[in-house]
Amino acid sequence: MARDLSVKQQLELVVQLSKLDQKIDELYEEFGELPEQIEELHKAIEEQQKKIEQLSERQREVVGEKTDVHLKIQTLRDRQKELEDLLFQVKTNRQYDAIVKELEYIKQQREEEENRYATLAIQEHNINKQLEQEQEHLAEMKEELEALEKEYAELEGGLQNKIHRLENQRERLAKKLPRQLLSHYERIREYHDDAAVPLKRGSCSGCYSVVPPQTEVELRNYYRVFFCENCGRILYPEELQEKEPVDS
């Protein structure tokens, strides 16, 4: 059937196809940056969850270290008391000096461990505070994602039916075109949203390149399908622009 179409009929179909494609593009653009924003937010949430997991792991490590240090301090404290009690029971200077020396060592060790415990307590406090902030931030991100997904769903519900109808219309229309012309058209669409444009005042209305007078005459008389020598778009007489408008 497509082989029996005149040049004018082919161009009329191309014009309709171009209008359909641009309308579909416009509908997709109504989604705006929502899909990208949703995808980026999903990734950000995953990273935030990893961050919280790492902080939680560090929190567990610090708590474990604190427990070990606390037990060590308690052991040192008990040993210190034992030595202090022994001081009143020794009978020789040698024993007394040995106990005093060990006491000094125990006190030094205890002081170091108590300082270490204090440092770990500060670390735990800071981690807990950071964890709280990061969890609040995660909750805010999830709320934002929920709002964006709701907005997208509401928008999608209204637009998908229109897009589906236009895409079905496009499919039926594309089948009517000669395969080679359709192939050219699809290839142009990879570079230009408006693959077919009217000739206006002797120029391509896509890139504004001037068309030779002889080409313009042949184009307006539907001698054959012409392509802009500069941008590659399909050219058609301006009179076809308003014919058979696509329903919105």
C-alpha cells in the first residue's frame, strides 16, 4: 500500500507523524526532572543507609571497647585496694618498697585506662549524636521520596493514557509510510526532535539554511521528497503544516 502513495501523500503522513512525535515528546517532558530526581534520591538514600550502618558498627565497637576498659579499670581498682591494705601488714622495708612500686604502676595504669575510658565516652556521645542527625536526615529523604513518587504517580496516571493513545496512533501511521522513508525519518529523529519541517521563505525552518530556488519549485510541486542539505531534516511545503492536525 505504501508504494502506491504519491509524494504529497507521503509528506502528509510524515507531517502527521512529526506532529505526533512532538506531542508525545511534550507529554514526556511534563514529567520534567521527576524521574531523574527520584532515581537520584533512591541512590542517595542507599548511601545514607550505608553511612548509618557504618556509624552503628563503629558505635558497637566503641561500646565494646568501653566495656573492656571498664572491666580493666575495675580489676586495677581492686588490685590497688589489695596493695593498699597490704601496706599495713608488711614487716620489712623491702616488702614495703615492692608494694609501693607496684602501687605506683597500678595507679599509672588505672589513670591511663580512665583517660581512655573518658575518650571512648566522648566518642560514643559524638557517634550517638551523629547517628541521630543522620537518621533524621534519612527520614527527611524518605519523606521527600514519598512526596516525589506520589507526585509522579498522579502525573503519570493522567499522562500515560494520552501517551498510550498517541503511540498507538503513531504505530498505525508509521505502517503506512514507505519503509525507506520511515527509516530516514527515524534516523533524523536521533538528532532532531522535529525531523520534518516546513519550508518557509525559501529556507529550512529547522536550521534556517537557504534552499536553492529550483529545489523550492520542485518541492512545492511534490516532485520528490527533499532533505535539507545542511541539517538533514525532511522538508515539506508550508501549506501542509495545518492539514489534518493531531488531536491532543
